[in-house]
Amino acid sequence: MAKKEVFVTYSWDNNDHKERVIQLTNTLRERGYNAEMDILQVQTETALDFMKMMHQAMTDYEKVIIVLSPGYKLKAEEFKGGVGQEFSLILKDINANSSKYILVSFEGITDEIYPLGLKHRDTVDLSQDVGISRLLHKLESIPEFAFSEVGIKKKHLTPKQIPSWPEGKILSTPEAPLQIIGIKHSNLSSSQIGGYYKRLEKSFYIEVKNIGNSSIDEFNVEVSLPNLIVFNYDSDLPENRVDGNRRIFTSTPDRKYFPGQVFTTFPIELKITAQNIKQLIDDKILVTAYTEQGLATNEFEFSELLIINRLGREEFILTPDHFVP
């Protein structure tokens, strides 16, 4: 006797789920597949023997579509009702006839739908646009992708020679498609006595430009500062760590940056006092941008943060002499 084409089995979780199974079965029939399910058979056969139907689903059909769902998982693992009895038959047969069974889901691929015996098996996600196409390929046993035949002859490959490292040269790294273009800063507040500073609070950030030919969204920018600075921990400081006598702040993008666009790091707020300006004034702010393509570096004199522009006066750089001893 010729085998029937497709049987769709499922758990009666609720009316909505049942309606989707009916819709799936009908869609397959509209596309030329002789798909059947319990409701169709009930309409064509009076006094249907459900136990016999389940057994025939495993033996008389070329393909069996198993609609996974939380209800199916529960009944299968507890071997409860018709699903439980059917599941015991599937477990005995699926390894010997794995191409016969097709697992599908209306609700995405999660652990909530898999009974233990079916976990980690390939499943067609019908919540995705490509789901129905994948299902039809499986029903026809036709591959989704036409891979090339294996070539007659492999291409001859030779190892790339590694040149010796010349003495006195510094190891370089590939350049990133980023350019560290500048530092922007502003005064937040200050405390003065008789024209001398007791404390100056600053905020600054670094600008990094995408100079490549494509968008980039996976990179880190590290800003390295002397650790003797007093940081304003009342503000939301970016992620940071201590490395020796430096404190390193890390900023990462939360979106893509297209060619020509500029990324700005998280603002860093700090306090400059008479106690630390003598050491800071000759120090540097070191900036490194890391990408998969390589890295970009730049450095700025710390004195750039000490530039003051008072109304009606030219810019000048603060020195230790401008602070209360």
C-alpha cells in the first residue's frame, strides 16, 4: 500500500493554537501536499479510533510534522494522554527514521517547547519569514542551498614565510578605521580666594571619527589619565580600571557610526587642586581606539585642560602659581 503524504500532530493547548495548526495543514493542502490532521479525519470518518490514528500516523505517512509547544512538552514528558502515547512511539522510531519527522514551532525556538527526547534537534521556526520555505524543502527532501561539488584537485598552498624582526624596530599594529581627532573640555565650577584657585572642576570628552569606508559599531575607546587626579564620583563615571599609576576609562558605542560620523566618549569630570597640578601640568592624556581591524592612538597635553578663557581677556594656561599654595 502506498504511503500517505503528511500527517500533522500537535497538542490541544488552546483554541488559538489549534486554529494555527488547522491553518498550517490547510496551507500545505493549498500548496499541493496531501496533509492531514485529527480534525480532518474526524470530519471524514465517524467513530474515529484515536489510538489507531496515532499509530497510523507513525507507520502510514511519509512525513510527520510535530508542532512543538509548551503543552506538547508537558504532556510528552509526563507521557500523558494521546500526546504521551504518541511521543513514546516517536522516541522509538525517530533515530531510525530521522528524515521522516519534521519539528516545527509557532513560538520561536526556546527550551519551553522541547520535551527531553527531542531537545537539540533541528526545528523549523514558523514565526520567521523563511519558516514556511524551510518546511517545504524538508517535506520535499530538497536541500535549501545548492552547494558546489567537491573539486577534482585542491589548490596548492604554500606557507607564508615569516621574516626575522629587525633589531631596533618597534612592533607596529594595523591602523583602525578611526581617527582620534580632538579633546573638548569645559569648566564646571571653581573655588577661589583673592583671585587664586583652591579648586577647579573640569569636564572633558574625546572625539573619534570614522575615517573608513564602511560603518563600524564594535570598538572601544580607552582614555588613560594619571591616577593622582581627584575624580568627581558624584557623576556617572564611565567604566574604569587602575593600571599602575594610571586610571583608564573605557567608552563603547551603542549604535553604528557611518563614514565621516564622530563618536564622543563618556564625559569625565575631575578636580584640579594645588596638590596635584604640579605633577599634572607636564603629564599627558593617552587615548587608544581598539577595533578588529587594528588600533588608533593619540595623546594630548594635560595642559589643554588648563586653558582658561575669561570674558574680555585672551586665553591663558593655568600654572601652579594660579593656585593657593
